Amino acid sequence: MNPAPAVSVLVAVYERDDFLERIFVSLESQSFGDFEVVIADDGSGPRMAESVARWQGRFRHPILHAWQENRGFRKTVIVNRAVSLARGDYLVFIDGDCVLHHRFLERHHLRRRPRQALSGRRVMMDEALTARLTVEAVRSRRLEQPWFWWRHVKAHDRRNGIYAPWLYGLRGGFNSRYEILGSNFSLHRADFLGVNGYDERIVGRGMEDVNLKVRLVNGDVAVRCIAQEAIQYHCHHETGGFLHEAETVARFGGTTEAWTAHGITKGAPSAQ
């Protein structure tokens, strides 16, 4: 067996193999190369598997593909399963609609610390720019130039595309409870397993990352901002919206627990 990679990149996908193609191109261009790609597929059709097959063998480590039947938005379940397949000691989580700056993995890996999660932000491209975003624009890094996307991004999102790693610590003010963005965060595998991953009772979009962040902080894992260096570009598409009731928000967003009994393993943590 090949040596384990330093980093496992978990890509949560549902359909949109056209987006995944651009993500693969951005991964191929990364300045940091010791990573594996693990696709967490929430019930896509055969085109997604075909895309993965076309790219197999083009990275240093084999692509892994975890798939589950389409029964609605169950990201928590499939990402936990993908983590169980992953071999890297450090985990980077992205979504299947976010193309990466060529230094994205480098910056996550460089800033890594035990008992610390990192979260960046994303440039929200509009429908017009997403429609004309070519593979060549990603490969040539034209996408990374602010002039390329500036007029297609809302004013409050533009700062998310400015690469300025020397500003680390200023945004977020070294806040150890920064909010996790599910498409752009990382942490040591041991820290993700220490809270038993995502809570699989959460189905539907919008609460899975809030709950994870709260449980990490409850477990004494700091969450810090890595915006201005771990940059990604979000492809426009329609979403299902936020469907959780107030009771669900309060229960999962206000939990006092660190470990969930409904995560990667089921039940209480094993005795040390």
C-alpha cells in the first residue's frame, strides 16, 4: 500500500459533475501536493462516478468515492462515511461547488495545529460568471485575479477573494470561536473523531456545521479564521434553503455536549 497522504480532502457532492471537473483542475494545480481526494457523494447519478473515473490516477494518491442512495440532503451521513475511508492525519473539507485557489491546501496545512480547526470563506460568483467559467480560466489562474470576478461578486464578499496571508489573525481577531463554513474548514483527524464527526440526526441543509462548531468548542478545540489565504470560488446554483424549525435550531445549535452518540460510531465514547 502507498504511504498515507499528509492531507485528505473531503469533497461533499451532489450531481453537478461540471463543477467537480473545475474542482479537480484546481486540485491538480495546488502548490501542496501530498493529498488524497475523497468524494462524499450524497446520491448522484452515474455521471459523477464517470467524472471520478476520468480523473483517477492523475493525483499522487488514488481518489476514493463514497456514495449513498439519494434520500434527501444527508451530508452528515456521507461525510462521516468518507472520513472513515480517508487515510490522512489532517482533514480539509470542501463542497462540490467551490473551486480552489492554487494555495488553498498549502495554507490550511501550514496553519494547522492540534486542538484547532481552521475556517476560511468563499467568493460568491454570480450566475453569469459561473456560466462562463471555463476549465482554462481555472488552470491559468485567471480566476484568482480580482479583475476577473470583481463585477460578478457582491461588495461584501469581495474581500474574501483578496490573497493576503500576512493579515492572519486580524480578521476574526484571534477569536477561538470563529464560525465554521462547511465548504472551507480543516482540522486534525483526531479532533474530528474526538467529537465523533457530524451528528447524523441532522438532515437538511444548514445546521450541520453550526452543531459541529459548537461541539468542537465544547471539546476545547479552537476554531480560527483563515480567510484571506484559504480562498475558494463558489459556483452559483439554486439551493433548497434553510428548513429547520426553531426547536431544532435551539437543540443542535445550543448543545452542551462535545461527543455525539449519533456520529461516525454509535453510542457513548469508548473507555480510554
